[in-house]
Amino acid sequence: MGRTLFAAVVMAAVVFSKEGAAAKVAPRVEPRTAVREPVVAQVPVASPTSKTSATSVSEEPECVRIKGAEACVGPDGSDRPGITIEDTARDRYHPAVEYYQNGYLGTKYVIHNLAGEGEVRGSREIGKVVTFRAALYKGDRRVKAGRWKTVQNMAKYPVKRETRVTPAAARARAKLCTSTKGAAVTCFAERKTSYVFACDTRADKYQARAEYFVGGDPTARFEIHQLAGLNTCGKAEHGELRISMYRASVFDDRRQVATQLYRYN
């Protein structure tokens, strides 16, 4: 009787021990289907020779809008590479994108889209930092403008800032130059990369401006506004596109003071 009772107690202790161990272990074991893998974002990795910044991970353009216009800055892989301006309304105005490159406010760039509703115009050549806004124009008069927006690291090969070019240096580097009596000079060259200089050659309250077309397209007018003063030049690049028509002008803010007829390249 004693042995029987002892065996029963031992069996009960063994069963209790196994159930207790199972109770402690069970919560730590989950079914395989219940385990959730962490979501890992696919970030493009730049090669050692690539100029792409590690912070440039989006393939979507950054855009700003006003009624009648949409301006975007996007990477090469997006549907709006570089900087673009779209006409979004059938009206008597045309849209333009105004922008600054690489944080430098001494040179402002403007692209006028003259092609009509639904059309997009722009340039692939942008800097590492671009501050831009959309605007509406009636002729050469701006009638509306949106808010400024700044984006960074959108271009795979951004245009470098070049602010120390003098008019003499621009003439030496250029294929052709033209000037107007109000002290504005427009120069351009076309080698592997086509570029344009707008230079101010007089210390006065007026600003030098280059106005030109590229690639033989009459529906997109480009402007470089040189705001930094005497003996300074602003530069714009246009890849392999040819400068097709150009002139030099002088402005007092928005009022044209002097200009010349367009010349053809």
C-alpha cells in the first residue's frame, strides 16, 4: 500500500513538472504564420563613382501649383526630370517657372512655356539645390506667382555653382557674344555642353538679362536675370541643345530699359 501510494505521488509530480514546463515555454513559441517580418525600404545604393546623394531616394518629382500652372523638379527616373513647367488652363496667360540654383540668389532663371494648354517645357540641367515657384505671365508682365519651394539632391549630375565669371572671362570662353547699350552682355558656347552667360557690365540700378531659345523650339523662352551687380555673370547649361536665338536686355525690375533684336545662331 505504501509503495503504491508513493508511486502515485511520484507520477503526479512528474506530470505536474511537465505541464508546468509546458506552461512556461508555450507563450514563447508562436505559429510560423503569426511571425511578421519587418518592412525594409528599398533604398538605391549609389556607386562609388556616382554623384547621386544618399538622401535622394524618391523617384517622384516635387511640384508646386497655382491656377493655370504646375512647376516640378524631379530626378532622372521620374516622369518630370529636371525642372519643368506645365500649362494647365486654357486662358490668355502663359505659365513660367522661376528658380534659383545651389542657394545662390545673385542669378535668377526663368522658363516661359509658350506652347499652350497641356504642354510641358523645361530643362534637365539643375543644381544640387533648387528653389522654385510657378508663375503666370501676360506677355512679359507677371500677373501671379505661387510660393517658393526648395528641393535638394534631385539631379544625378547637378550643375555646379559658378559665380566668379567676369564679362571678360565669359567672352574668352564663348563662341559668340552680343551686347546692348544698357551694359548687358549675352555670350554662349556649344561644345560638349551648351551654356549661356548673362553679364552685367555697369554699376547702376538696372539688371542684365539674357533672353534666348534652345534647340530651335519657339515655344519655350529661357531667361537669365543677373542680379549680383557690376562685372558679374550668371550661367545656365543646356546639355547638347543648341542655342538657336538670343539677345541681351536690361531691366529695371520688371520694366525693360534697353534691348536689341533677336539674333539667330
